[in-house]
Amino acid sequence: MGVSSDKFSEIIEKGADKELRAGTWAVYGKYRRRRPRNGEKYIEAPAYVDLHEKNERWEYEPLKEERYLFLEFARLADDHGLDTDSPNTEKNEAVALEWAETHGVLGLTPAKGREAWWGEPQGGKDDTVAGFAYEALVANSTLRLYEAVTVDGEPDVEAIAPFIASRHRGFLTSTPGVARDWALEQVVRNVQDRVARYAYPQLYERPDGSFVQGWDFANLLGAMWLQMFWLLTADHKRRCDNWECNRIIAYEQPEQIASGLKRNDRSAGYSTRADKAFCSKKCANRHYYLTVTKFKRQAASSTARN
């Protein structure tokens, strides 16, 4: 059955509502971890902080203001940030809650409303701790595989091997070319799957009445995977200045359409700095050791011997 003109107008009117715009995402002042008796633990922002105070909400534009959010999300599984063996641990709860308090939930819970196609910024039963951990691990494996096949020289077969099932590992790492082809297939498959599910092309009207194509997303997860999509198509990618590390820390992204919304004051400093040189403090310290401390120690040792 087709959509009546009245129903179509109703859908368009709702979609134009500022509160329902998919190009923005919301962060709430307070989130809580829910532990239902018969179900998985999940993250949710309550409607009210107490009986009389409504839970404050801020909107922001992830694609403009958190330009490297996917990289941050994917790194959660590195350096023991997440428990990878058991997803429902207290540590993963804490990580998922901290992420929500900073960036908002992933939006895996469908929004309320019969015509809604976007995720619910308040979270809910589908924004589980296990689901958050799983999505972070998928992002991590995708990014690490991509870094391994795009490093200078031949693909890093040793970095690719742990992601291959043991029964296929021997064949799929038999040559750098075979390992590269397998890794890129996984990367492209993951990116296309998430973008197809949670993002879509969007028309934006210029002041002169003409239109330009941009992108929009149904939830925060979709916004982040759009960033990974752009990473694959970027001409220039910046890697950590520590030459022992191959992590990507920045890349070219298309300019986003201005919506006129303003970021809340509490967000100041969220975005990755454009002049960032290292992926972590650990790499910055290691680089300083290799370029400064090591030579000072060698010079002091040589002076002592003489």
C-alpha cells in the first residue's frame, strides 16, 4: 500500500523537526547503567535526574566537531582499554558509560515513533554493554587491518595474522599479496556494511536554491563509520611520528554542510588537534627516548669511559 499525501507530509514535517534531525547527535547530562533481571546490561539517559529536574541535553555535529571520532572509538580496544574475552565486565561498563557521557550512546536502540528510522540518543535496551564492546572491537580490527596493509613497503603480515582464523592462517599469510587481499576484503566489507545500515546520502539546499549532496547518519555509530569510509578514500593520511608505530592519527575529510547549530560549551577541546603528532602519550615518550634520551645516555656513557 502506498503512502498517502497526508501521511507523506506528516513524515516530512517530523523529519524536519530539529529534535529529530539525524545530522546531529545528543549528549545528556546524566546516564545510568540498567541491569534488568532477564536481559543484558545497557546504557540509558533518564528523562529526569530527579523528580523535578529534567535531564539536560546538548546537541552537536559529530562529522564537523569530532573529525577523528572513529579513530578514538577504534582505539578503545587497544592498550587494555576493553576486556575482549568477556564483554559484560564492569570494566566494559565503565568504558561504555564514560563514552556516553562524553560523546553520547551509539544509538543502537530504535527511536520511539512509528515512522522513526534513526537511533534513540537517550539509549535503551539495545545500547547494551556487550553491543558497545562488540562494535568497538569491529572498529578496532578494521582500523588495524587497514593500517597493516597501507604501511610503507609490503603489508605487515604479522599484524594481519592474528585476525585470521587459525585453520586458514597458513594459506592466507603465505605471501604478502594474499594477506593484503584478505585484509582489504574484510576492511571494505565492514565499512560498507555499517555505512549501508546507519548512514545515507543527503541533499542540502544552498542559499541560491540549488542543492548539493552531503551525508547524514541514523546514529552515532553511522557517523563514525562514515569517517572510516572517508579514511579509505582520503589521498593524504598522517601517521604517528614515532617510526616504530604505524597508527593513523589524521586524514583528509570532506567539508561538512553547516547546519547553524552551535556546540555546547562543555564540549570545548573534544576534537582531535590538527597538529597532533603522536597517537598516544606512550608513543610520544618513546619517540623522545629514541631521539633525545638515548643519545644523552650514550654520550654520558662515552664521557665516563674516557
